[in-house]
Amino acid sequence: MLQMKQKNEKTKPLNKAIALSGAGLQMGLTIYAGFYIGNWLDAKFTTKFLTVTFTLIAVVLSTYLLIKQANRIND
């Protein structure tokens, strides 16, 4: 019983690390999606500001999602 409890305590930080390991990929894909949509809209409407706007929105959104995920894991 004591061994099982010690093993569970050791794997807890590992489980948190595994849960957060995909956060970088999630951030990268979110930011790329914002850039891609903004770039496509710039080409469609012949503007120059939508790529930057959508990329910045994606950065803020991905940061928010990362913080939310980290808080959920640490609870």
C-alpha cells in the first residue's frame, strides 16, 4: 500500500508534464491558423493589415488557452 502511494506521488509531476507537452504544438497551430486566415483574407480583399491583426488575435487566444490549461492541470 505504501509503495503504491509513493509511486502515485512520483507520477503526478510526470502526468502534469505530459499534459502540458502538447501546449507548444497547440500554440503553434493556433498562431499559424490565425496567420493563414489573415493572409488569405488579405489576398481576397487586397488589404495589408488583416494578416497582422489575425496573427495577434491568435497569439492572445493561444496564450489565454495555455493559461487556462495550466490552471486546470494545477488544480
